[in-house]
Amino acid sequence: MSDHARPFGVYVHVPFCAARCGYCDFNTYVTRDPGVQPEFVEAALIELRMARAELGARSVATVFFGGGTPSLIGEQALLRLLEGICDTFGLASDAEVTTEANPESVNPTMLTALHRGGFTRISLGMQSAAPHVLRTLDRQHTPGRAVAAAHEAREAGFEHVSLDLIYGTPGESDADWERTLEAALSAGPDHISAYALTVEPGTALAAAVRRGATPAPDDDAQARRFRLADERLRAAGLEWYELSSWAAAEDARCRHNIGYWRSHDWWGIGPGAHSHVGGIRWWNVLAPTEYARRLRDGASPSAGRECLSEQELALEAVMLGLRERRGIALSSLSDVGAQAARQQEALGRVELAGDRVALTLEGRLFADAVIRELSA
């Protein structure tokens, strides 16, 4: 099942958070108990050895620690996990190694240790510079902390620093979003991701919207803020390369995420982590205790898997490829999809250049609808 010619990444899902944000539907667990961390690390190292036994030798091109809050488990645990990946598989000489972090859970000492230990990139969850927006999102950090943490990361030696932003939060004004963009750019990141707030079922935000305590995000406001983000970020030298991502240069793009969009191989380590290797996709059990128990017992942590057909793989290539600025080949579409592309071109939502189809700014605002039409 393992094609050694295909780029290979490792994702590590750290499911712990100090508090749960009201909009988050990720597989996360609120804990401040340091006792859960060694058990998680040991289980993750066992899964790594299991991956090596199944896949054989693979050079790891990208590593991404996500969550949850990876920085919550501390630099020593993160470095031990990275060392485990190096010992088990080996890193490519130009490997990209990213960790997500909350601004309040990092400090100069930690950042220096991570950089010296092999981390090349950090992604900080800034979300907003407006205090009332952070409160609505249940974020724990103060408005200026993300900018300060980004500067600390630079001082620690990180060449690649990314900030994550959210726009369209109820109560956020256009001026709030403009100030957020200005604050983010003042931190000197070479990568920014900006996401429209979505109300996910089962979250505290969804419950608040349902009972009328909080208004739902406004589509028109989100469209305005997306346009403003694209304008301001481009003016600052960051160009979009994926629907929600802007980078200062090609080497500042998140290669790990590009691997997802291009259906490369990756193994997801941790509770609830998803993997994809050679057209086979699987996912782990959600609960950290069950995840650790299975691995201690020598059993797989997998909760289910599916084998994608050639037709499904082709459909995914269209759906994911259209997210990228480079677009997809017109010839990869069905006859119906190709006709839809020409119709979308007339609406100003895609550009056709030779055999390439790519989204315009207008198309990015209606990306889901355009992708559905072209995937027919």
C-alpha cells in the first residue's frame, strides 16, 4: 500500500487544551493534569513503531503537530515525539516541522528549545486583536499576546512564523477586522491563514445561536472581510496559494497542508487522527484513554477505514485541487464539469488558461458552490 515515490508526512494530534473554545468541534479534551501527557507520548511512540512496521522505510518530508494545543504538553514532550519520528523513519534533509501553539502557552525558553530541537515552523492561534471578539470565541490570551509571541518566535530563530485568524464572529465590526489584520501584519509573519467562523453542530456556539443568545455569522459581512483580508495581505506581500492561506514566498507555504490538498501520503498519530496512504484512509479512536489502552495491549488504535476507488480519487483531486491557486487541469473534469467550468468563467468565478482552471477572487467567495458544479 505504500508508494515510496509519493511524499510522506506525519501528523501528530495532541488532543489536550487548557480550555475549550465555544466554536471548536475538534477532538479535544480540557485538562491541566500533567499525568495524562506521559501516557499520551508513550502511546504515540508505540503507534509510530506500528506505522514503521506497516509502511517500511519512508523518509518524512513534513511533520505537523496539531490539536488541541500541542504547546500545552511542553517542549520536552514535543521534542521527544519529534525524536521518535526521526528515529523511526528519519527526516528528509529539508523537512518542514511545524507545531501549532496558543500564544499564552509559549515563552522564549520553549521557543528556543523547539527551534534548536528541529522545529522549523510555528503556527500561532491569534484569531483576533479585538478583546470582545476573543471573549466571544472563548479565547484565553490577551489581544497583544499573539503579536508578542510571534516576535519571540523570530528571536528564537524561527524563519517561518504563521498566524491563524478568524473573521465574521458575531459582534465583530469591519473596523475590528481591519485592526486585526494590521496587528497581525505588525508581527512580521511570512504566512497567515484566515478562516470564516462557522457554526459547527454540537458546539457551545451552536447552542448559543440556536437559543438566540448569539446571532449567526453574517454571510455578507464575511464576504467583505475576506475581500479586505485579500487586499491587505497582498499589499503586504503575502499572496494567496490556497483558499484560506497567504504566504510571503513559496518556501513560506505550509508544505504539510499542501500534501493534504494533493492527496500525498500521511500517517496521523494520536486520538482521532486521520491517515491516508496509497488511496486507503483510516482514523483512530477518539478517546485518549482508549487510544492508549489499545496500543499498550498491542492492538491497532484504528476505529475504521475505507479504500477509495479510482473514481473517488479522481473526484477528490478535483475538489481539493480547486482549493489551490494553481487550480486543476480542465482535462481532468468530466464533460459536464468542463461545461460547468465555462459557465463559471462567464460568471467571473474561474479563469481558463490553456488546460488550467483556477478560481478568481469572486470564485473563492463561492468556492463550495463552484467546486460542486465542476465536480459533477
